[in-house]
Amino acid sequence: MSAERSPGGGDLAGGLEAELRDELRAVARDLLTEKGPEAALDWRSVAEAGWLGLEAPEALNGADATFAEVAVVLEEMGRAAARGPYLGAIVLGAGVLGLLEPGPGRDRLLAATASGEVVPAVALPGDGAAGAAGGAAGEVPFRVEAGPGGPRLHGRAAFVPGAAEAGRLLLPALDPGGVPVIVDVAPDVAGLGRTAQPVLDATRGFGLVTADGVAVGEEAVWRFAGDPALALGRVRDRAAVAVACDSLGVSEAMLDATVAHAKVREQFGRPIGSFQAVQHACADMRVRISVARRLVEGAVRCLSGPPGGDDSATGVAAAMAKSYTCAAAVDVVGKAMQLHGGMGYTWESGVHVHLKRAMLNRSLFGSPAAHRARLAERYR
């Protein structure tokens, strides 16, 4: 009962694109699994592998790829429970930069991100306060206020991925006219605060970002190339689907580990995999993963297209993938722990690492209940 294709392959593309994604998946799996669970990413190796600039233009050290390729890497990171700021720096950081109007500052930062020279972070709340409901202006966490000494930035965002290690912070804000923009600030600027926020999952880092009267120059305010509210909604959908990809990888890893354990673990002189109850439990895990994979594939397909398409369909696909996949991952890992017996509850088994990651994913960027409420809005 090995896992099937990842969201970047299968029905998403055929021919050469599918072969390239299969190759990317194989390289990612080799690079991530050779160090074992909870291993920290070597950012230089990741940059050399080309993962940091997958969606960036070729002229800016990128590969001109799509979110489908990023999804392959995300699933393998979930499978390996890898440590690192990929979610905050690439899924959100590079994703936001790609939606902005081209300019010298934006282009320099995108090129530096793709080469691994700078690790950015986007102060998008990960606690679900603004993540599950879309792109309404009232949910933007920061605001730029005009004052006698010039514009000042105020606001706060909690559970920001990669905030502690970020070399640049991209803060979604409302300008004095109420238009969503991105404010580029250095992490050590006066008035900006970063506080680490410990979470259940030790494989990722989060922080509280606050701005109390940060001076804002005109060159630091970057505008979106399209509709700002829709662009921010797309960023939130990227975050939700990225977490769903991670949870899919977690589930696949636990199914494979459970099947392998059931083949060698014996009770009453027989492998426990020969018992019907164990077979049914593994089959249930497989069904949950198969449904999750289809939902993730649909969401990845929507996000792999150019911005400005059917944003309502993208939001629906993202909400469905996030709510189902992240809830299913918790169930799958819990069942894996149970089927490993007493060994599954030990520190040495490593199952607890994936369980903690799955539990954080379930609430990160909107709980299943919040995303189901978002889906229910279609019927009002």
C-alpha cells in the first residue's frame, strides 16, 4: 500500500512536465530523507537544487516554473518532517513578490530570495484570524498612517512562519487610502518587534511581528500588479494549500511506515499485517489519503494558473483541500501510532514528530471549521 503520485504529478500534467516533476520528487526525497526526520534544511543545498526560485523569472535567478513544482517539494518536506523556513520564505515570500509590480527593490529581493542570499518572511497571520476568510481589506494586519513626521506603520501579526530567521519582512498593510500594499522593512528597524512563539511542532518556527510607529519611506511601499484584495486572497490560498500539501506528505509517510511495520511485526506467530482488523485500518488510511490527494491536486491546479483567473474557484478548491486533508492527516497519523502498538508511543519511533506536525497544520492558516464556514458562504 505505497502512496500514489504527489499533487504535482498524475492528472495535473502529462508528458515532459510530469517527467520533470517526477525527477524533482525523486531528488527532493533523496535530499530530505538521507538526513532523517526533523533534519534541518541546508539552505545552500536547497538553493543549489533550484527549489528557492522555482516560480521566479529566469532573469531573476528563477526557473519560470509554477506552483505545481513547489507543491512537489512541499509534499516531500511533509513526508520527511523537514525543518526550515521554506513555507515563509518561498511559498509566502516569493509568492507575494511575484504578485507585485516589477521594480528595482522588488526585483532585487526576488533575485536574492531565489539565490538563497536573503530569507524573507511575510507577516500573514498563521492563526486563522485572517487566513480562512479571503481577501477583505479589513483583515489586513497592518496599516500605514499619515503623520506630521511622515507615514508610520502600525499593526501586529501572530504565528508568522519564519519570522525569527527572516532577513527581510514583507508586511501586508492598508495605505492611507485604504488600498492593500506590501511594506518592505528590515528586521532591525526602529519600532518593529519580533517575538518567538513556541508551538507543538518543533520542526518549524513562528513569531509574533508587531509594528509600533515604524517609519515608512515611499520606496518601501510596493503595490500589487492586479487587484490588491484578490492578490492577498490568493496569497492566503497559497498558504492554505501549501499546508495541505505538507499534511498529504505526512499522511503518506505514516501509511508507508505502518505498512512496513505490519509486515515485520509478529503476534501469535504471524505478521500483524495478516490480521483483517489491521488490513481494514490500513485500507481506511489509504482511502482518506486518496480523497485528500484529489482535493489537493485540484487546488494546486488552480494556483498553478496565472493570477486573475477564477479566484472564487481557487478559493473553494483551497478551502476544500485544507479542511479535509489537514483533518485527515491527524486521523491517519493517530491510526499509525495505534497500529505501531506501544512502540508507536515511544520517542524513538518518530511517529510523534509527524503527529505534532499534522496537529499544527490542522489549525495553521484556518481550522477545518473555518474553511468549511467559508465554503458555506456560497449557499447564502
